Amino acid sequence: MSTAFIFPGQGSQTVGMGKALADNFHGARAVFEEVDAALSQSLSRVIFEGPEAELTLTANAQPALMAVSLAAVRVLEKEAGLDLSRDAKFVAGHSLGEYSALCAAGALSLSDAARLLRLRGSAMQAAVPVGAGAMAALLGVELDAAREIAAAAADATGAVCEVANDNGGGQVVLSGARAGVEKAMEIAKERGVKRAVLLPVSAPFHCALMQPAAEAMKDALADAAIARPRAPVVANVTAAPASEPEEIRRLLVEQVTGAVRWRESVAFMAGAGVTKFVECGAGKVLAGLLKRIVPGVSGISVGAPGDLDAYRAFV
């Protein structure tokens, strides 16, 4: 096996995502119906029709993106013969995408994944008052330099500022208190970083300020049924595979405050023999990052009916 299946995170959502899958395939439609039932809400209506402001709410965006990813997986299973236990060397997801990966691999039920992501989104939003936190992407910077910038900003302001995502291709995201992140943007420019961009997010994800959300997830995950996945899941916080249910439970809690080590995760999978990556769900963000992380690998995105033929030819 030389293929890994990867799942996108927040920021990939768009109104209308997954609708063509639901319109054309019963298996995809069933995913959205089950998620709606699990949440006692017509989340599918928000996904397919908007408004965008409602879809973008963290508590909606997280289960919504998972639903679209799982709809794509169900279509691949039914229409293209996908069997993750046979065809996937690894699965991995970016932040909330890790839940999508676990669900696709059978470690979490679809209903549990939806409910956990609804709680995760709500708890992350509640952890920090709106406007008190911020996130910024530094472009054209390596991880060690970004860490030094974050530390300098934290020292200068006394405010939290940490690396949240190491996305690869010279893109590192910082997260923390607004004062710390804004200071980091100033320092980055002084140090010659190509660009520093404030991100349009409603909370500072993947930093120490998310500790209240981590506690909420620890309680929720303690009661969640987690099975051994059909393919090893490369975890965000370790950039290494995990298959034992108790380890997965612990890593999902650590993930709330820990950095998403995406560059290292992709590099690990490539180093273990993966040459093809299939992004399942909304957008093409992860497929776009691949070649900037590991030259020579190839990737495609599957999120619409028209992607099926490309998938069949790819694998």
C-alpha cells in the first residue's frame, strides 16, 4: 500500500459543499441525515444553503466538514470499491479532520463524531471571549524561526503566543492572546518574514488558552466508544501513527491545546512509503500543501461526483 487518505480542517468550508454528493448518491445522503439526527438540527440545510455566517460558526463548521468528508468516503466505498483496511497505509486529518479520519477508519461512529465535534467547536468558542484571541499565518518562515518569533512576542507582552499549525511550505500559524499575536506579526516583519496575515477566526485554536476546551473534551471523550481503527491514524500532536483506543483518546485531548504538526505528519507518511494522498471532503487545501512538503508525491481531492473518475485513475 502506498496511499494515505487525508481529511481537511476548518477554513475549507463553503456553502453548498457536499450537496452534489448528496443529490447523486444515497450513501452520501444517508451521512447527512445521520448527522442531522445526531445533532437534532438540520445541519445539512446550513451546509447546502447557508447562510455563510451560520456555517462558519465553529460549532457548525466542525461537524459540517466531517460530514462532507464522510460522505465522500461512503461514495468512494460504494462506487469505487474503497476499503480503507486494504487500501490505506495511513489516514490523517488536519485538526478537526482527525475526527473525520478516525470515523472513516471505524474508530468512531458517525453520530459520536458529529456530537463530539459539536461539543469541541462550542467549547473552543467558549474558552476565550470573542476578540480576546487571534491567529496569524506567517508565510515564508520555517518552524524554528516562527517559534522564536512567538516566544519573543510572549516575552514582550506577557501574553500567550504559540505555534498552532506547522502546515508546511513555509506556512506556520501562530495563536494566542490578541496582544501577543499582533506583537508577533510586528516582530515577523522586522525579521524579514515575507508575510504575516491575521486570520478570520473566532477563537485562538491550538494554544494554551484552549485549556478549558481540553477539559471539556477530556470529559466527553472519557465516555466515547473508540475502537481500533482499520488503518493507523497519524496524530496531529505526535506526527506518528496511533491505533490503541486509549492512546487515541489521550491524543485527542492533547490536540485541543497542542500544535497541529501537519508538515511532519505528511513527511512521516511519505518516509514510510506513501506516494499518493487522497484528500476526502471539502476544498483542496491539503492536496495543495503536499508538494511543498514532500516533492515527488502526488495528491488529489475528492469532494464532488466529478472527482470519481479521477480517483479511479489515480489509485
